Amino acid sequence: MVGISRTITIQKQVLEEELASLTEEYTTVMRQRQNERDALAKLQFKKQGDKLLEQMTDIEAKLEQLEASDNNPNQIYLNIKESLPEIDFKEAIKIVEIVTQQYRFNSDGGAALFLLENSYSMAGYLFIDKIREELKRKTGHFKYIKVDLSSSSSYDEYGLLERVAGYLKIQCKSISNIREYCTEIIKKICQSLQSGSIVFIEINKWDCLQSQESIIPWFVDNFWIPLIQESKVFIKDKELRRVKFVTVIDSEYQLSVECNNLPYYCCGDSFDYQKILKLPLNQWQQDDIQEWLEIYTGLPASKIDAIAEIFI
């Protein structure tokens, strides 16, 4: 057993060093992409960053396998992605907590529709991961619906519904119109509810959709509000309690001025579940990053300082 343990330790050290190097490289690429103005160059940085994330994910999977066979797990690098949101998502997380704890999120349930803009440059996916895990921890019946619009067959209302229906395994061949499509999806979601359910809907790459100034009103009026209204009927009929809906619309880039001027937004002080609440993703500061590196990575001081200086 001692020999096996030493072998595992050596393997972990090699993987952890490789992961630390990739983390440093990914941080550099993200910063370069943020400062780049040329659209083509931005795309190249995005592809480079995506490739690095895939490599990091593969190494994490290997580390998890090693951890399963060792009684003395070292979680430093396995916790990198989990702890990254601690850098500076505090304001956005506070808003989510206030909304989900105070505004109609009680024994009768509740609903909230959030929007993230500039998600790619601000690592919004890490924030979404944190919110999802926090919600999951608060219930024994967590329903997660993830929709990636970048792979839709069409970038309109139908394409959006198609991705949601695909995730829910709804057959759409017999559905004749978009209203019926919405009804079937809402019905399927409601049928899955029970007391204590938290339904978390994550819609990625929202900015892939065309005609944003018309699709936002359509989504709110024809899908989101009917979903909550129909769920209330179902909840009352089945005598359910504490059913909650949280949806995050994730846009990699800033939405147009026309979209942002639509009368479909609310603020935290006047929260309205029938409208969209924007969540701020603040710029990470060097001090925040340096503190995070010191707490979570286990890297030596020289590497911590070098990585932090990238963000000056």
C-alpha cells in the first residue's frame, strides 16, 4: 500500500504542476483577449482559451481518479474552478441572494429571471456554476435545464424552443406552431415539480440569437411569464410548497442599445419576477486576484506575483 500511495503522489504532483502551468497560460490568454480590439484576433484567443480549458478539464478528471484511490486527497487544483468565483462576483452573488431570500421566495415559492452580459470576458460561466451549486445545495429536488444556443438549427424563437425541448426529450415532429411548442415545454416542466423543487434554467450564448430587440419581449411574454403562471396552477392543484424557478440568460457580449432600452428590465430595489434583472460582473482587480492565488492555488510567491501582474 505504501508503494502504491507513493506512486499516486508522484502522479498527482506531475498533473498538478501541469494544471498550474495551464492555469497560468489560460489567465494570460483571457487578459490578452479582453484587451484585443480586432474581432478576428479575439476569436483566435477564444479558441485558444477553449482548448486550454479542455486540457485543464482532462487533467482534473485524471486527478479525480487518483483521489478516489488515495485516502489523503489533495484538493488544491481540483478546487481551482470552484473557487475562482470568489475573486469578484460578490456584488452579483449578493443580488441573487437578496432576491431568492426576500422577494416572494418563501413557502409559496418564487421566480427570478437574470441576465449576464459580457460573460465571456468576465468568466461568467464560473459565476453561473457557483449559483447553480448554491441552489442545488438548498433542495433535495433540483432540476437543471441547460441550453446552448450556439448549436441551434435556427437562431430565432423556434431554435430556442428546440434546444429546450431537446434537453427535456420532447418530440417536436407533431407540434404544428410555436405557441403549442411553448405549451408542451411548460407542461413537461410543470409535471416534474414536487414540493421543494428548484428549477434552474441556464441559457448560454444568448447573443447568438437574431433580432434581439424582438426575441427578448417574446421570451418574457410567451415563455417565462406563462411558465410561472402555469406552474402556480399546477402547484395549487397538487398542493405543493416552496417551488422555485431561477433562469439565467448568459450573453457572451454586450446586448445592443435597443435591447437594453426595452421596458423588460427591473432593478433589485423594485424586483419584478415578470421582468429581467441584470447582474453586474465586475472587473477583477490585481489585489483580488493575488489574494485568491495565495489562498487557493498553493503556488510559490514568485508565480503568484507573476500571474497577478498580468492584470495590472
